[in-house]
Amino acid sequence: MKDAQEWHNLVSLIQQLQYLEAFRWAVDRPMPAPVLDALNQKWPTSKLFVDSYKCWEYVRDNGTIRKQTEPLNLLPGSAILYSIKANIAYGCGATEHEMGDIYKMLISSPNVRILELSVYQGGCKYSRTSPYTFPFQEGHRFPPLERLVLNGYEFHDRRLRHPHLNETEAALQHAQSKQMGIEAWYNAMDWTRLRHLGLHGLQLEVLLRFHGCLPGLRSLHAGPKHFTRNTTAEYKQQLRDAVQYFVSGLRNLEELSLHGFEEHLPLYTVTQHGPTLRSLEILERETSSPGFRRPVLTLEQLEILNETCPLLTKLSLDLNRNGEWPWKYFDALTHFRSLRELELWAEANEERGVYRELRVDKRTARMVFDYLRSRKLGVPLSSLSIYLGDFDNGHGGGRRGFSWAGEKANKFVCALNDTGKVVVTNVVESRRRKNAEMRRLQDEASAKEKAEKAEIAVNVNT
């Protein structure tokens, strides 16, 4: 009853609408029954986008907030469920509900076409009973997904490892479990319908198994887990070779993102899709290792890309800071005749001397944007984004690889507004202002609620 009263206004709005094509749920709590029922009854052909999947409800109990003892998820079996986005964090004790709930939604909701799933270890409590994979069962099928993004999904079940196995036996069990997990995915759905694939935390065996199996794929975002000191050079090269092999089995790619391989893949990995490619990202991680600089594309490589990828409208590249702006590099970028959007990822580390002087701020971002626009061939450049360091890494599969940049991470965007005027935005400052305004509004609402309760109490007593 309380839930129905809380969502009365939204339910009423849904019932009064004359037309509804899609409904997006981005509230950080499970979708309540009154809202879902209203959508199912009034708009049975609409598309439901769940952008913040939660199966737990938090309730206030005597002034404290606690998690309910049982998960709440009413979405499995919903005919309107179209998109699922979820971040699953392990680190506060073992729980199997999140992964199992998403699996139930996939096998029982026939119209799901989008799944974006991020799995990560958070906090300081590690549990081997936390599932990093779906509980596949023979005969279960997923709907034909068109967009699939997996970040941190491991494909092997950690819970199978027996503590008394020796190193060789454990490695064999791990390999067998992973192969079973990959085969379960392969058999679970029709892969010919997939158009976008994001694999953040690439696994060698996945690339080899799915080579040549995705004829409809038009967009690929791929990057490995962060390499550690224990990652051998041999494995790194095997992974780069596997990516080349996987990409060679695709046809007519329109969007390609390759990030975090420590070394650039051969340019042919990109240029073989040049005639159809419209968006390209080639990004590497910045680290705090002394003397290490990320590889960046050379002028000659930019020229090759320009010649082989004539339809590129968006380009995202790394930009190392060496004490002065690379004007020749910018000149090469102005030759991409179809280019409209440009993203440059600059280093945040300013402790290495020579490029400490090269500041990235609103003024310099506008200077670079004006320079590029004044020399641009073909269509005009409509936007320039300059990233500084580990901006927006988060749990959704960020491009960078370090967390020590802290307050230095930022993003500056130069774009044309509706009147053709250039607007430069410091994204961090903009977010801070919005957050401050949100806190002010929340404080005002809280104060108003307390005043109303106090007034009611006074009236009751009198």
C-alpha cells in the first residue's frame, strides 16, 4: 500500500499519456510493482530500458537504513523489458542474487535486445563464493541480443575451485571451467543478430572461439584487463595476436575501439575495415611508471588512416604532452575530410618536468579548437573533447588505467551551439555546480518536510 502511494503520481502520468514508445528506469532501487504493472497494462508494446538494475530494496528502520533480507525483482518474464544495464560489485560478502536475477530476466523475457553488464571486486572483503558468471543450465536460451557489453565478466566459475588442489590441478580446472562457460554463452543465443560488442577485460579463449561467428557485427570495443607485473610479455603478445585474428573475421565494421594493449596493434587491424569505418578509438593507458610514455600514432600512421578510412566522422586518440602543442599533428588531423568529432586524451601526470608547462584548460582547449576549425578540410569540425587523465573511468569500462591522478582528471568540451557560437565547458566544474544545486534542493526539501511534520505534531497535540 505504501509503495502504491509513493508512486501514485508516476503511475497516474503513465496511464494518462497518449503515446509511449519507451520508458527508461534509472532510479537506484528495484522497479516497483505499481509502475511495472501500469506499463504492462497500458503500454504492452513499449520498450523498457532498465539503466540502473537493482534487486535489493533499502528501507529506513528507526532512523537507520538497512537492506531487506530478500531481494526484490519483478522484471523476469516481462514482455516490455528491452534493455538491462547493471553494475555488480563483490566485496561486502557473498551474494548470488544479482547475477542469478539477470540470468532469469534473459531466459524469460523474449524482447530483451541490450545487455550491459559490469562485474568487479570492490571493498576489502574477498569471497570465493561470489559468482562472476551466469548459472547456465542446459536448454536455456537468451533472446537474440543486438548489443552486448561485458566488463569484468570472467566466464569461469570461481566457486568451483577446490582449496586442496595443487597448482597444476587448479590450472586445469580453471581452464575447463572457462571453456565450459564460453561454450554455454555460445550455445545460449543467436549471435547473427549482434551488432555491437564490448569486451572490457578480454580473454584469449573468447576471441578464438567466436572468430567468424558474428556476421552482423558493426561495432567492436575491446580492451584487456589491466596488465600486472605478473603478466608475461608472451601472454600480452598472444592477446594482441588474438585480437587481430578476431577482427580479421569481421566484415564491414563501422565502429572500432582498441584500448589498453600497451603496444599498438598493426595498423592493418584498422585499415582492413577502412572503407566502412566511421568511428575509431586507439587509446593506451597512462601509468605512474618512471620513464614510461604511451605509444601514440605517428604522422605517417595518421596519413595512412586518412587515405584508407575516408568515412571517419569520429576519432579518439592519445596525446602525449611534451612541453608544446603538436601543431604538425593537428595539421594532419585537419586532412580527415569527413571528421566531425575529435577526442584527444592527454596525460594527467605533471611530475615529469618537460610537459609540466603545457596546461590544459578552457582557454587552451578553445585555442586548439579554433586552430583545427580554421584549417579543416571537408566538413567543418563540430566538436573537440580534450580529456585529462583518468576521467570517467568508473566501473563501466573506462579507457585509462590509473587512479592516482585524483583531482587532476578533467574533460574540456568545445562545441557549437544552435546559433553557431563556440561554447567551451569544463565538465568537472559543471558537474560540481549541478551537484551543489542538487544538494541545495535536497536540503530545502528535507527542511520543508521536517517543518510540515512539526506542524502536524503541534496540531495533533493541540
